[in-house]
Amino acid sequence: MIPFHGESIIQALKRINVPILYIQATQAQWPEPKESIQLLKQCNPNFEMEKIDGPHHLHMTHVDRVSESVEKFIHKYVNRTEETAKL
């Protein structure tokens, strides 16, 4: 694997041209990756972050809440794509 440094990270992130949803638990096992989140926000206008109150394994303990967030995110961008396709 080739390590990324400095400007190469930013250039790689700018090439990601799809929406990104980052779901974070409020009671996560690890510290919030603040620098990574800032870079993603800076490089991707369609980066969205949602914090859900719960432990690390939200997808198992808060299934409905996580599913709701993912479904809302997908519908937002599917609808936008469909509207663009009509033009």
C-alpha cells in the first residue's frame, strides 16, 4: 500500500465524487477523527455527518435509527439524481 502524505491526501479525497455519510456514535470506543472529518468536509461538498446517541456498534444496537439515517441520505441523492436526469 502506498502511504499518502499532505497534498496527496487532499488530491485523493477531491477525486471522491460521490456523497458520503459518516455516522458516528456518541459513545464511540475511539476519539473522534476531527482532522479526517475536516478534510472530508473541505474536499467533498456532499459529505454529511450524523451523530447518534449510543455505543460503538450502532448498527446492531440502534438499527432503526441508523437505517433511518441511511435511508434519508440515499433518498436525498437518488431524488437529486432523478431530477438532474430529467433536465
